[in-house]
Amino acid sequence: MSEKLTEGQVLTGKVTGVQPYGAFVALNDQVQGLVHISELTHGFVKDINEHIAVGDEVNVKILSIDEEKNKYSLSIRATEEAPKQPQQRKQAAPAQQDEPGFNTLKDKLGEWLKQSEQNK
């Protein structure tokens, strides 16, 4: 092996196998790693085969290396920019008592009785 692979490194690899839980990617002639289905893309993946196939060339980031077990955890998602999230609406501040707005019937009953007495 000509270069030492390190965590955080971004490489181009070739997909060698696809399983329901992830895809195996060859980084070079001696090293193969797994891209777990959760690291495939941003968002939910129902069917991995809709996103990746054997023979695809993909950019991957090395998340972790277990040299003892010769396991490489990879991520395609980490090499892509996350999609922009829609802006969440700000919650309105609670209505003050003197502001018009929603009041329960119990709260309004007192007001209605006063108004009724004044209109007589």
C-alpha cells in the first residue's frame, strides 16, 4: 500500500457490493470499507438500490478505522453539502390580557355579563 489511510480523509472509491444495510466500497486494492445506509445521503433512505449500485465511483470520507479488525467506516453523506432547511416559523409570544385574541368562554363570560348590564 503506497499511502496510509487516515480518519477524516476523503477519497474516491468503487462500490463493490450493496446490501440492505449499506454499501461496500473499495478504497484501493487492499482496503474495502462500509458505507452504512445512514451515511449514504442526507435524508431518509428507504431502498438503498435507488441511490447506489455496484460499479459506481463515489467520494467517501473515512469516519473511523479499526486496524485490528481491518474495518473502515465510510460516509458519502459527509462529502456532500447538506440541503438547506426551510426556515422555521417563530412562535408568537403569548397574548397579553389587554390584547385582542383568543380567550376561553369562561374568561369572556364576565365581560359579556358586564356589557349586558351596561346596555340595559
